[in-house]
Amino acid sequence: MRLIDDQGTHIGVVPIAEALKLAQSREMDLVEVQPNADPPVCRLMDYGKVLYERAKKERKARKAQKASDVKEIRLRPKTGEHDIAFKIRDARRFLMDGSKVKVRVRFRGREITYPELGREVLKRVASELADVATVEQEPYMEGRSMLIILTPSSA
């Protein structure tokens, strides 16, 4: 087998038993890095340290990753103009903070027979937030609700 030390220097082609003795004398691990090569390539390294560094790097990457929040705003087809303006202001704040916004129009009773009213409300909200958001998913029905999903625009 071909042997490489912990600094990356090529030691040479040695038998397995000799490589194991060398690893033991240096208090290191013998790790096979290319098993399909001819002859196979092994490396002397402190494998525990390698695993620790890898886990540390993964933790750091996970910490840097921002989980995408989804905030929801609920309206009704007959919600007043002033109330819609308040909800739009809240949605704008959520989008500026980097969260996605799900706008839901709930239909109660016979309101469900006029889904176009809900679609108009959703289109209005989307158009007023067009400067800070893009529509990820067009309005769609989910039970007695109609939803639209807005994401913060990258620009």
C-alpha cells in the first residue's frame, strides 16, 4: 500500500503490517483514503481530530444558516380598507426582516360562493407589496381559505 504521512508527504509503498506499526509508533491512525487505487493509498492522521474539526465546521455552517420564517396574515373578503392597510404595513415589516409572508383570506358561511372577492384582496396586497416582495405562489384555494405566498425580493 502507498503511505502518506500527516503533512501530506509521500512515504512510499509499504506492507500493511509495517504501516500499522508506523502509525502505532507515532500514536496516529491509519486511514484508507483511496481504496480503489492500485496500490491502495493510506494516510497517517489523527482521525479523532479530523472528525472534531469536521463537526465544528458543520456546527458553524448550521449556525450561519438562516431558517426561513413564514409569517401569516389573515384577512376576510369584507375586511375594511384601514384594516387591510394595517395588515399590509405588518407584512412589509416581515418582508423587510427577511421572512416569507403567507396571506390568507378566510371565507365564512356563504362568502365561499364569491372567491373572486378574496382573489381581489390578495392581488391588492401583492401589488402594494410589489416593491419589497415577489409572489412565490399565486392565489390558490385550501379548504375555506385562499392563500398567496410572498417572498422578500432580492433587489
